[in-house]
Amino acid sequence: MGRTPPTSASTLFSSSLLGQQQDQKIAEMSQKIQELEQELSQRKQDLLSRVAPENISQATIPISELQRRSYKSRSERDPQKFGALVASIRDYGFRGTIWVQKKPDGSLWIIGGETRTDAALVAGLSEIAADIMEVDDLTAAKLCRAENNRRQNLNELDDTNEIIYLLSLMLKKTREEVIASLYQYRNAAAGKASIDPEIKQAIEEGFKELEPTLSLITFIANRLRLLNLPPDILEAYQKGQIGQIKALELAKVTDEQARRELLDKVITEDLSVSQIRNLVKTNKPTKHQSVAQIQSKLTKTKQQVESLIPNDPGFVQGLSQEERKQLEATIAELKQLLQEKESLLGKYLVGGI
């Protein structure tokens, strides 16, 4: 009877190491599953706090039957995070549900979980578990915002667009009308315009519900400026290369070539906001006045001069000798100044300067 060959130390060590690695992987998977379960429980509580249980049902739905809203909360998707999500679904399966709105015609529209749905497709799934809700479009949009806020996965621009979209539903106005109403609200608050009290109240109440942690005036003054970012600044911002404040500062540079050069410098050298502001000041173009602006100023000056001295010559009779001398000196200075400006304007007009 042959003897069993002795087990080498290296073999024992390898087996022990392999066992430890497996135990560690099992522990990591267990912790991950526990975290997912806690997240799912929180999502379920959030959902039930907003939608009555009788309006919610659960089902496994073919992903091909789901429809997407034309409005998207997030304009850019982080490829690394998306890849990690795909890997997680492959490792642990799709845990939990997406949120789906069932419309009166029976169609199913994704409320929350569009990215997870896409990840499930990439991971090879053809069906997905869903919480199906019979709610109106406004409630569906609010649920989507609640999900985005919980995940904290929207940048300031996407968040701004989402708020405007929801306000358009709440106020029954177009996107353009909502933006115009917000600017009107700001001007009214500054005493520069008036606004219908009902519209004012609707804006305040709607915004407070959607974003209670942010001042409405601050939102209008800063966030709405993000809607007009130049394409190069917008691209860098959406890629996460610059933040909101840096983007707004760089957008002040109107010369496209100068702005792009400054943008490259900001990204490459990771300049601070204060450094950017100093550089932006040096890139501000000289403001050129149009002919109409010059003519308007000349007309106003003429009107001021005409109203300065009345037609009645007797208005100076009560002046003392000293007052008369001061007035004559002032008139002489004005004549000299007007002659200098007339000469300078003449040079501009003939191209001498």
C-alpha cells in the first residue's frame, strides 16, 4: 500500500491564502448586499410617503415595453460609475425595483431608474422589476426629482433644468414663460418691475416645495446664468473639468479665442476662482459706444444746458459780484471742455484716431 505523498508547505500556504481570499470576497458580497437592502428599504419608504399604497403595484416588465420621457434629468453620464453599476448587476443581480408611471392609455414610462435600466440591458437582462404607479405627470416628475435628490447625482445645471421643468408643469407655462416669470420676479423684488401677486405666490410656493434649501433670488441670479454658458465652457463643465463658479466667471470673457485659451489654462493649472477673476478682468473688452448712444448723450446734454439757463435775463440780477465771477468761470470751463470734445469727436469721425 503506497504512502500518501507529503503536502508541501507552499501548497498548504496557497490553499490557506485561497481560502482567505474567498472568505473575504464572501464578506464583501454580504456587506454589499446588506447596503443594497438598506437602500431599497429607504426608497420604499420614500415612495410610500408620496404615493398611496393602493396606487402602487409590482411586476416584472420586459425592458422593451418601457418608454422614456423626452425630458432627461441628467445630460451626462459618468462612464466609470455606469461601468461599476453594470458589474454590480452582473455580480449580485438586479436588486430592488425601478419606478414606473402607468398612464391612462396603459403605457409605461420610467420615472426613476433609467440609468439602472440601461445598466441592466448591458448586463444582459431583458426584464426588470418595477413599482408601477398610477399618478399624473406632475407627481411622476416630483418622484423623479426626489430620487435624484436622494442619490445626489445631478450637477447644478441639470438640477436647474429639472426645477424649471417642474415649475412649467406646476404653473402650466412653457419653459420660456417660466424663465421670463422668474426674471420678472427678481426685478419686482428689486423694485424695478411689477408682477401679478398670484404668479408671485405660485412661484414662491412651487420653488419652496422643489428646493427648500436654496434662496429663490440666488437661484435666479446664479443658476439661470448656467443656461447661457458658451459651448466650450458648457462642455468643460459637463465633463466635470470646472465647477459652477469657475464656469460662470469664464463665461464673462466674450472673445472666443481668449476664452478658450483661458479655459485651457484653468484646467491645466487648476487655477482658483480668485485667480480666474483676475485673469477675466484683463480679458474684458473695451466697451465701444454706438452712434446712437453718442447721439443720445449729446441730446441729453443739450437738453440739460437748455434747462440750466432760463430765457429771462433778470435771473442773474440778484447775484453778487463774487457769484457772477464764479458763474463766468464755470461757463468758460464748459466752453473749453465742449471745444476739446468737439475737436476729439471730429478726429474720430474722419479716422484721425
